[in-house]
Amino acid sequence: MDRITQMNKEIFQENLLSTIIEIKDNEKLCFNNYKFIIEPIDEPNKPLNGTDDMMRLILFSEENIGGKKLPLENTINLYCGLVPLVPIWINISYVKMNQDTAIFKLQNSLRFRKPTLLRNVETGHPPFRALFNHQN
């Protein structure tokens, strides 16, 4: 598959929602709304640059996102603060239902990179990869 060459808020949101639909279909979920728990992943032996450190210490800090269930718009704004730079990979998994709201966990790299370096291109919605319950 070709490398992705562009990234903006619209593409990022479209790719996120495509991944949510993939999980919804696979897990046979029914929901009217969704929220996101964000869990940055420390990758040992993967160097962070100054931009990555800024994002880690400010936007993706425990004080800013820890334990929160964020709506779509807040989630997009958080991840797209440096577009076209976004996390090199983001894994999405379904957590639970809260009435008619599905809660998803977004585990992400803290390495923010340009579109041509993003992972999970083969999914059709980079940098996202759906994790299903039998994969967790």
C-alpha cells in the first residue's frame, strides 16, 4: 500500500472513525456516542525529540488526560495540535458501554512524525490499528 503523504484534522478524524466502525462491526456493538481514554505508551529504546517531549510533558501528561473520557472533538484537537505531525501509531480497543456511549482506549506512541512515516498504512486508516477483544 502507498505511504500516506498528507495529514490534517479531517483526515485524522476520518481515519479514527473508520477504525471505530471496524471495531463496531467486529464486536457487534450498538452505540449512539463514543468517548476516548488516552493512554500514551512509553517505548523503551525509541528516542523522543524535543517536539515529542513537549507533547509528552504538556498535552499527554497525566494531569491533562489521566482518567478522563474525552469526546471526539477534544480527542481530535489533542492529537492534531501539531498537524501534519501525529503519533506514529495509535491502537484502538473497545473498553465498555456506559449507557449508550461506547468507551474506547487509544494507546499511542509519543513519537510525533510526518505522514510519510506513519505506521498501520495497510489498515487503510493510518496511524490507527483496531485491537479486538481476542487480541488484547
